[in-house]
Amino acid sequence: MLVADSIVDLEFGEPLAEACPEGSEWDAHKGAAQRLTEAIREALGWDYAGDVSRCSTTLVLQRHSDGNLSVRPFGTCKRRWCPVCAWRLSRRRWAYLVQRLPGLVQEHGPVKWLLLTLTIRNVPVESLKEGCRTLLDGFRRLSTPRSRVGKLWPATGWIRALEVTFPREGEAHPHLHVLAAVRPSYFKGGNYVSQAEWVRRWREAARLDYDPVVDVRRVKPLNLPENALPAELSEALGGLREVSKYIVKPADWTPTALAALTSVGRIRFIEGGGWLKGVFRKDDADQLEDVPDDPVEVATFWWRAAEWRYRRKL
């Protein structure tokens, strides 16, 4: 949402970026979609690329009954590898979790938050599916009591996100970011798990024949005004910012990378467990869409491909 200001009589051709603060973000993500159209076409075909190219070519600036403004697109493609739709999903997911988290934390009592990064060695891009399966199967063993190592899992609730980067030509680096809620007693006495112990447990859970890189740290709270939120919620939101980002950053989207990602199939790149299980249920997905309350249209903008920006239309 944008705070309402003097944007009422917008001139024809005025850039969206000058009309509202959110406009520059729309320019950037729609520009990424335009820049990547050829890579998407090569990897996923003409139909897919055409859908991405036509996605969100028209935007409407709306004023809500509370006086706030928002930008709403028309004709979204909802394709998984569309930069615009991926950005919107990440943003809606963040807003949805921010809305739900306070009640969940209050229901489950005081917690502290860890950010755990679990890795394996880089894999050839053609083996990305197997690498992702190694990570997800390993995490399942690490976090469920059915396995020997899972009995030691300290988190009561967690959100895990699978991210893939492409550090070198022909190589992929799949890894997991886990936001884990632990009891305050985790940091007292013999309950604390050292980084060396995390490495040992992850190696056993993922069935690796080498010591993997594992990073574990306390989550840094968001930089908010003092007493704006309880510390445990501020920490949680700081961690959510990390795990709710893109699955793959658009800068890494090459034809080879997109083909490899498509071969992975319909796996869940982000999901919750413990008392956060079901936080991304399919029946909640529709709630991620912004539902305006009797908005009034302020202006319409359309994408100017030659200029890489949105401008006001009549």
C-alpha cells in the first residue's frame, strides 16, 4: 500500500516511477521480464515467453476507502519463472506471514529464532534435480523424529526455503535457508547446538561423505522504532525477509539455468513445519492476492517497452 498524497491530476505520459514510490519497482521487474524474454523462450518455449512478455503490461493506480493507494496489474501470467509474478508472490507471501505471525507466536509461547543455512557441494546443472532431492530428503530426516538424527531437532516451528544459485557456467548451488523457532532454553545449559554439531547432524541426515558447509546464527531483528514490536516478532520478521526472497534471482536466469530449474519439477520451494506447518497451504494461496475494498481508479499506466518504464495512458 502507498500513502495517499497529491496524486490526483496525473498528466498523460507521466512515468509511474514519478507518480508513486512503488513505480520504480514495477519498472525494474517488468524490465527484467523484458530482458529475459529470449532466455525464457529458448528454455521454455514460445508460449511461455509470450505469456511472460504480455504479463502486467497495464497497471491501474487505485485509491482505497482508507485513503491509501495501491498498484494493481491486469493480465498477470502467473507463470513460475515470470520475474514480475515471482516478485509479487514474494511480496504477498511476506505480507501474509507478517499478518499471521503475531497470532501464531502468541499461541505457541515465547520463542527465539535461528537462521540455518544447509548446503551441499555444487552439482552439474543437469544433476540439479538430484541435488535438490538430496537437500529435501536430508532436511526431512533432520527435522522429523522418525530418524535417529531427527530426534535431536530443536525447533518447534520452522519455515524452510530452497534457493538455487549458479556460481559458474555448468554448475548449480542448491541450498536451504531455514528460519527455526526454538525455546529460550535452547541457549542455556546443555541444550545449545554448536556449529560443529550442526555439521555432523547435517552430514548424517543428508547422507554425505564429506563435511558440508553449515551456517547457523541468531536472527537479527528488523530495524524498527523502539518497542514497535516484541523482540521475538521483530526477530521473526528479520528472518522471514531472508527466507521469503526469490527462489532464484533473475540475474541468474539463463537458458541453461531455466531448463535445469524446470527439470526439477513441481517441488515445494518453500514450506513450513512444526507449528508453522500449513502456513503456505494451497487453500491459503488465494488470500495472498490483495483484495481491495471498493477502490477508486486514479490512473492507468501501460508498459513502454522502448523506454523500459510504465507511463500514464488516457
